[in-house]
Amino acid sequence: MKLFKNQKGFNDTIIMTIVGGIIGALFITGVFVWQEINGQKEEARILSAISGMVDHLAESKENKDSEDVAWRVHENFNLGFSLEYPENLTIIDSSDEGANYMDFVNYDVNDPQRKRGLGQDDIDIQVQRHDFSSKFTREDLIDKLKFEGVEYFSQATVKAAAEVELGDYVKYSQYTVSGPSGPMMNYIALDEDSDRYYYILVFEPGYTNNKELIEEIVSSFKFLDEYIDIDDLTYLGYGYYKDGQSVYYRGLENRPIEGKQYEYEQIPVGKIIQMEDVDYDTFISLNKECGMGSCSGVGKDKNNIYVGTMIHPRLSGVNHNADVETFEYLDYNFYRDKDRLYYYGMGWGVADYVDLDTFEFLNHMYMKDKNNVYQFVDGFRILEGEDPDTFELPQY
């Protein structure tokens, strides 16, 4: 019995060892299988995660490229138009300062290195308001658009305009090949019932690289009726108007008179601005100050002297404060009050050494009084050594 027991115990041990081995083998195999399965699952999970990230980036990029940027409507009552534009464009509204134009841009206007035309994708759209007059009619504009070559006044090389239909008002497009502002496309907006027209200038290289977007913007251009009607105003001269209650001002453009060398006429252009804090009853228009291409009216009321819409600091301020009551226009951009002579050349100047009682003009460049001969070229100066009694004008 003992042997049997021992044998049985031995057999039990063997059996338990075999079973344990089988269980261990199964366990080890299970671990490997589990690791393999989980490894495959983890690999699949990682691959799935990577795949999802790529899809996400691609989707994000696709959405960014195709995302509809919100559009806004800009209504400019100063210039009398409206335009729809993507909200990623910035408005630079110079019309608030009396100019006849404004810009829509997408470059950084605060970065001095980001100048017009620097970036390939930069957009700069400038809307300019112009007005028809007896001097420049609708027919004159159409004839001008037919011209191809170098323009006399601007020295820009232009192509003949093409007829287009962009929205309700843009009827022509004219490309400037070269000029002071570089190459650009000019869209012209007209309304049969309006006495004004608009240039919508789109500067290169932004025009060529964004033509489809540009034309979508330009097509939204509309005329606004809510503006001051010039026909309801009384013209005082040199850009100033009245309507019975307020004084208004409109900028002047210095245009050469055709066929007359060095002779110019001043044409009111741009928007009409209602002037503030002006004494209506005493306001009068005196004359103008003119530089190259542009002029500003000069007027006064009982309190101040104005250049354009501005109370001029050198005339009405603490520096060379003019006597408003006696301030008057003489000739050739010269003015006087009871004490001094004032002139406009490269800015305003004052000559308190001139004898006003004997001061006279010889022509637009030479003047004299009882004491001196004066020259007005790049400023006002005494011609030393010249006798006013014997001085003769130079012969050219």
C-alpha cells in the first residue's frame, strides 16, 4: 500500500506538473497572443489617430480655403456711393478729411514696409469721386476713355477703355500700363441720372492676382442718393457754397487750360463738406491758394481766416496772427491786412518789412515798393542791389 501510495503520489505529481506546464504554456501563449492583439490594436489606434489628424488638417485647410469670409456693405455718404467688400479688407476713409477718395486694402497700413504693390497678393482698391461740369461733360469723359497712349497731364500710359457690365453701374474698364502710381486697372462707374462719376482704381500686382475677387467687389458698386445736391447751393467762388443756413466747401483741382501754356483754371472736384463753427452771415470767399495740381479756397468770417475748411494756424493762430477784419486778397497768391503782406508759395509766409502803401506788382514774379525790388520764386525775397525806381523786368 505504501508503494502504491508513493506511486500514486508520484503519478499525481507528474500529472500536476504536466497540467501546470500545459496551463503555463497556454498562459504564456495567451500573453503573447494578447500582446500581439493589443499591439495590433494599438498600432491600429495610432495609425487611426494619425489618419484622423491628417484628415482633420486637410479638412481644416479645405474649410479655410473654401470658408465664406463675411462681407460687409460700406455706405459712404461723403462721396455718395456704397460698396460690398470682404471683412478682411481695411477701410482707409480719406474722405473724412475732405479728400475725394477712399481705399479698401488688405495689407498692414501700419507697417511702413508694406507699401502699395509690394506683396503679390496685396489688394488696394481706391474709389475716387469726380463730378461733371460745363468744363468736363459726360461726352468729354467718353472721349477721354477712347484715348490710348501717354496722357498729357498725368504722363500715364493708358490703353483705350473697354466696355464692361459689372453690376448696375460699372460700364468701362481702362488699364494703365505705367504712370506715377504704377500699373493699375481703372473701372468707371456711371449713372445716367447723376452728375457725378467714379474711378475705381485697383493697383497691381493685386489686380492680376485677385481679378475674380476684385470684379465681385466692383460689381457691388452703387450710387447713393443721400448726398448734398450742389444745385441747391449758391456758389461763392473758390470752392465755397452757401444754402441759407450753412457754409460748404468743395476742393479745387488745378487744371491746365488747353492751348495756353502755364495757364490754369480751378475746377471744384470731390465731395461737398459742411463747415463747422463758421459765422454764416459774415463768411465770404476771398480767393485760393494753389500748388501743383491742387488748390484750396481761402475765405474768412468775422472771427477767422480759412484755407479750405481749416482755420489756418499761421493766419488765425498765434504765429503772425492776421487782422481778420482787414485781411484781403491782392493778386498772384498775395494777401494783406493793415500791417503785413502774406503770400502762398511753398506754404504760407509773411513779409512784415514791405511798405504796403507803395507795394505793387510788376508781374507774377517781380514786385516792388519804395524801398526794394522783390522776387517771388521758391519763396519771397528782396533782390539786393536793385533800385526800385530804375529796375526793369528781365527779358526772356
